[in-house]
Amino acid sequence: MPLAEVAPPPAEPAPSGRSFAFVRRHPALAAIPRVALTELPTPVRPLTLPGVGPGALFVKCDDRTSAVYGGNKPRKLEYVLAAARARGARRLVTTGGIGTHHGLATARFGRLLDMRTTIVVVPQPPTPHVRAQLRALLAAGAELRPARGVVAAAGQVIRAFARATARGERPFWVSTGGSSPIGTVGFVSAAFELAEQIAAGELPAPAEIHLPLGSGGTLAGLVLGARLAGLRARVVGVLVTDILPPGPRRLARLANATLALLRRHDPSLPDVRVAPSDFAIERAQLGTGYGAPTASGEAALALARGAGLALEATYTAKCLAAVLERIRSGATAGPILFWNTYSSAPLPASAGSEAALPRAIQRWIGS
């Protein structure tokens, strides 16, 4: 669906927010500002793959969160962009790799809300998927600012804020991956959504939930949300980045900051402190680094494709590879839920030209 054909989200917190499972359990949380970007709940279904027994594997189809851009990002951006709009922002500033899914989601949804996006990008292997993402970023009107590493990226962010402030755009910082306390609220809500689907018999209670671990907000939100919603599943983050990878202490701080935010709106929420030991991180699928394909990931990608499930090599294929290894080794006694964080929404047909990319990015991708 072309971006121009998508209706802008409502100007006020969406009344449909009351249909959120965590708002049904805790009505005071409806007061948290939100713009309606998602179509929830996303489905759950069995995932039948070679070598996996019946009932051993299910998938949470977050690829279908939005027709504009799906995956895990819209759940976070509903809250992040509501906060940006409340502050009168006209320019969003964020960071990511050159194939950033988060950056593309931010640019596409920000454009619907009359906010432009600057993304400070760092190199990653220029796979065909990454090059398609870059063209889609141009089509979404994103301003791309290349930086060779973390220190250079910090300088570019400061300059982006200075330029936007001078233009009167009221810039707003969007944490990498949307992984701030307000963004993480989206995945606390997702855990309550899953709890309702289990209660309705749409899937059995999983023994484990596996999802890619990049910036950490999705994992922190699900771990906290599982505690609040009464889910007993072990939530496992499959590490896919070596660029400032989040560790258990950092994830616990994010989860507890999110809980503090929620309790300011509803003090009746249990004060369930999250500890670093609550985070399970699988590190064996990273390979040589962020964005670098692996043999196990490519094999998982092919198996998923045969089952009608579209994944990509940077995040979701590595996560599914970890899930398959866990099942085949007999290390788990119950069903696993694979949380698909990749968008299945089609990229724009009229994407931008690589010739319009900054010269540094053209050199990185060999264009």
C-alpha cells in the first residue's frame, strides 16, 4: 500500500486503546498517550517445520502489526510518537544500521504525523535486503547521516539536533530501536495480549518465548509484561548485535524504569522488581557481527520460506535458528513461541535511487 494512501493516525489517544488487554486489566493505563498505529491482536498459529514435532512450535505474527510497516516497531512507536507529538516535535532523530528496520518504521509513521526523520546510520554488510531497505528509507523521505562508529554517531546526533533546532523543528530523540521506557510500554501490553490468547485457547501456554535481541526494548517489555500478566514462560533474547549489545543489567534497568512509568499512571500495579537474572540471552547465533549472515540463519530462512513465513537474515532468521537448535537438542520440555518481529508489509514500489544516498554510504555498499 503506498504511503500516501494510508490514512493518518487519530490526532488524540485512540479510543481503541481501551481494547488493549493490559488496559482491560488496568484501566488507568488508558491515560498514557498513544497514537493508533497497530492492528491488534496479531495472530498466533502453529509453525510446522521439518524435524519439528506437532505442537512443539508456534509463531506470534507480529509481522502483521500494521499495513504501513509491521514487525515489533509499531508497538513501541505508538507511544514514542505520541510523546513526540505532545511536545510539538517536527523532526525525529534516531540511529541504526544502514538497513535499519526501526529507522524505516520511524520515517514512515513519522511522515504520517507530519514529522520528518533524521537517521544517523553506521555500516553493516550490504546484503540485497539492506540495499532494499536503503531505497525504502529514501522513498520515506528520511535524511541519512553516515557515521563510521559509535563515537562519530554521537557527534552526528548532536549536529542533527543543532540543525533542527535552528530551523525551529523542535527535534525529538527516538532511542535506537524505540527502546526507551515509553517505547517499552508497547511490549508490556503485548505480554497481556498473549496472555489473553492463551486463556482463549488460541495456543497452549509456551514453556519458552524466543525473540531477537537488538536494542533490548522488546525483550525488557516482554519480561516485565510476563511478570505482570502472570505468564510463566522463560523469555529468551537471541543476541543479534555486537554494537553496544544490551546486557542483563541494562535490560533490568530499562524494565524497572518502564514499571516506574506505568505505576505513575496506576499505583495499583504490583511493584515487581525485575533483576538481571530474569534475562536469558542466547549468544551463539551472532556469527561475525551485526547484519552478517550465518549458515544456520540461512538454513532457518529457507525452512521458514517453505512454510510461508518471510524472515530476514539480520534478526529473525538467527532467532529461528536458535529456536530450532533448542528443539532439536531436546533442551526444552514444552512448546516454544517464536515471536516474529519482521515486517511483512510490502516496501514501496517506487523506491529511491542509490545515487541519492550520501557518498559515504554509496562507498559502504559499493554502489
